[in-house]
Amino acid sequence: MVGIDKGHRTLIATSSGNLYGEKLNHLLNKETERLNEKNKVRSQYWALAKKYEKEGNDQKAQNIWKHNFGKKKYNVQKERHDATVKSYINFSLNQFFQQEKPSEVISEDLSFVNWKDKFPKHVKRKLSRWIKGYVRERIEFKCEAGGITYTVVNAAYTSQTCHRCGSFGKRTGEVFDCETCGHGHADINAGKNIKKRKEDSEINLYTPYNEVKKILEKRQI
């Protein structure tokens, strides 16, 4: 059995201590920067067109609207980027299955996570192209094709507690710090917790976040 934590810096971190898809963040950052620059230029053209309209120079305004706000080139670039990201995701997932050879994949169930709480705004912009279904769909497909069991668990606080002692710790970027056990890779720590969560008789898939926290706090007493 292999527990996996899906993220934006690295596609998958496993309970066995491995990372797959470490270039994903670079791909997403590159596209985010391109879109930010494009939107900045579009905003300048938009302001200029509004200025011409206000001055009564409708011809210049119409020329700006016509030649700077088309969707054809935008859609082509978006489709090219999406294809690149999807290709990299599949490549990374193939590496994961070939190396780990799991009999069961245990994953967090993001459909029960508050999107606003799970990721900050700049991360949501990057993940919006794929996190809402594509990665899970590919994992499920590859599991089914390989006769591998796919299990989803309640992931509440799996990234905020230490997989060794269960204490609440602090995550800073890719590092998880536990006052008792020291520090380690945050995503791998989460992957280990996700694997353990399958056997947790007190926390099922539908246990509310606040109840999970109470259970975990009680264990530390």
C-alpha cells in the first residue's frame, strides 16, 4: 500500500519517501507569469480604448477592441500549455506506478476539502487547470488498468500533524517541523499520514474537519 499526497510544488509525494513530478511547479509558474503579463498588456489597451471612446475617437477605439482582445491566439496558447502539463502529469504518474508497483493507492479526497482553506489564492490560480479532476481521473484509470485498488481517505490535518508522534507541527514551504521529532519533507510527511489514515477507526471519510481536530488533540493528551 502506498499513500500519496498531491500538490502543486510536486505532483505526488509518497509514503515510501519518493517524489514524482518535481517540475510541475515550474510549468505552472511559467504559464501563470505569461498570463499575468498578457493581462497586464490587455489592461493597458483596455484603458487606452476607453480613453479614445471618452474623447469621441471611436475609430481608434474600435481598432484597439478588434486587434487586441481576440480569443483565437489566447485559446491556442492555452491548449498548448494544457497539453504540455497533461503530458508531464502522465509521464510522472507512469514513473510512480513503475517504480512503486503498488497493490493499493491511498489518496486524499479533495472533494471534501474546503477549496478556500486548502490553497492560497496564487496556488488556486495555478491548480485550477488540473486539480479539479484530471490527476485523480488519470490515477483512477491507471489503477483500474493495472488491477490496483484505489482508496480515498479523509485528509483533514494530514499535512499539519507529524506522522511519527501525531503532534501538530508547522509547515513552511516544503519543510514540516515537529517540536518532538524534528523536521522533514512536508509532502512526504502528509503522504505517510494519508496511508495511516486508512486504518484509523475513529476517522472515516465523512468525519467533519472540526471533529478530526478534536480526535487528534485528544490523542496528544
